[in-house]
Amino acid sequence: VIEQSLQTIRPWFSATTRSYASTTKEMTVRDALNSALDEEMSADPNVFVMGEEVGEYQGAYKITKGLLDKYGPERVVDTPITEAGFTGIGVGAAYYGLRPVVEFMTFNFAMQAMDHIINSAAKSNYMSAGQISVPIVFRGPNGAAAGVGAQHSQCYAAWYASCPGLKVLAPYSAEDARGLLKSAIRDPDPVVFLENELLYGESFPISAEVLDSSFSLPIGKAKIEREGKDVSIIAYSKMVGYALQAAEILSKEGISAEVINLRSIRPLDRPAINASVRKTNKLVTVEEGFPQHGVGAEICASVVEESFEYLDAPVERISGADVPMPYAANLERIAVPQVEDIVRAARRACFRSNSEAGLLAQQN
């Protein structure tokens, strides 16, 4: 694969940004990811996909559906069940100028490949004084699914985001998934692309501009999903949807919540975060990961460092419980953030008691 593809190396082209207008259709996150892979493989022969069941089986979650028939087994590579092995091969291929997209069936299994991701991919550009770039994407489902236990349910956003040399992306919508994956594949640095299994089948409005093959989203830029003036709710991945549901509930109680979709965990869009907090004067962070040393902790630190004088209330952090994920459905629900947790936190930030809010909701 390496020798044949090296003969057809094309110049790397940078991710471009463009404005997008009116909605024309809907697309699932699964189809958004599939179309992004297809278009980038078509545009650049150095892009190839590898991982367990990505070819003959069409992908464990059907993200790579149809790609084997279109591009053949040399560019859609089924691997043995050995994350350490095929991740190392992918990093080596990136050293030679190829652009591998390595799929993990779940990022929990990527623990087997942590040495290659951190020591071989993330650090090589720095240690080579810029002589070696590693244009590789590590992608797959991250965080909790449903009823799969502790070893399949951890969010690794904070782990990877703590490591210099990696870029860490976490899409929410179909637009996020399509635009960010294109940028990740085109990027000269290693990118950890954290998807959510429960979002794959969700449909989102999508515009004609987003469907254009040249569309991409800039890495490191958050998106205001809903504007508000009373409290900033900052989330990523599946929790953005929960935050939007919470904002709708809060609006009926007279609380105007601004919802920020981070999109990028590293680099973190600190200017957007602080601009929102300086407008609303209150902050609630939401994540599935563990509370200690989490993404929310980093956001709070940034706000305290840069916008402390604007805060009118203590910051509120909503996260997963500080325990391994339980298997039982009732305990699992308690262990991950729910919409009502976000609502209660926003009420506290706005000095609105739950009893007062319930009375107001009944009156409305």
C-alpha cells in the first residue's frame, strides 16, 4: 500500500472555511462521516482507511459502507484484532506521506495503541524539529453507549486533549461530523476524532453548502448553537443535544441560555468561551467524562484566569459520575449527565431555586 501510494503523492491542500446558508435536507451523522471519507479518498489517493471490519463487513457501525467496492482492499484495509499492531502500521505509513484514517471499534480499545498514538504520532513533529509530520486520523466511537459496561463506556476527550502534539475533535451534528472529518484528514498533524455511537443514527438539518465537496470546518472553533443572555452552557458531542433540550426547558422559566458546541477539545476555543461568559456572567459546563481533570475543569480554569471579574455566580460543572460505568440500566443513567441535571445547574447559577422554577413552569 505504501509503495504504490507513494508514487501518486499529491500536494496537501489546507482546510477551507466558507459560510453556509439555508437548510435544504437532513443527513444522519453516519452518512455525514461516510460521505466525508468517500470524498477525501476520491480527492487524494494518499488517504486510506484501516481497522477491524472496515472492509468486507462495511464497518462495525457502517461508517465505511461502500468504500471497499469503490477503492479496493489496498485502500480499505481489514486488520486483525490488534490495535497496537495496525495503529503502529498507520503511524509508519503517515511518516512516509500517506494519510491513514485508523478506525477503532471503540476508543476504549485504543488503550492498546496508546504508545503509538502518544509517543509515535503526537511527539514526532516536535522531536524531529519539524522534519517529520504525521498526517493521521484516529477515529471511532467514544464515551458511553448503552448497556456495554465499564470497559466500553469511557470518554477519553480529557486524556487525549492533555497531550501536546494531538488535535482532538468531538462532533455533535452531521455538519460537524462532515466538516471536521474533512479538516482532520487534510491536517498535517495527528488528529483524534471522537464520535458518539448514539449519534450515528440521528438526523440533522444540513445545507447545500455543507454538502459541497470543498466544505470543511476550521479546527479550534466553537459554534454558538443557541444564543442567550442569562447563562452559558458549554458542551461537546452528545451533551450538546442535552444542553439544547435543557435550554428549551429553561426558556419556559424565563431563563435565556446560550449553548456553545465546542467541536474542538484541543485546541480549545478560549476566546469564544470567554466571550460568552462575559455576556451571560454565568457558566455551566457539561461532559460525559469524569469530573477530575476533565474538559469542564479546563474550561472553568480558562474562565477564572481570563474572565473572573465577569462572573456573577459560582461555575457549575456537570459530568459523569466519578465511578467506572455500571452495567445495570438504572445505575448507568445515574452515572451519565441527564437533561434535568443541566436544568438544575443552570437554575442554581441564575439563583433560581427548583421550587420557584417548578411554580413558574406550572403558571406558564
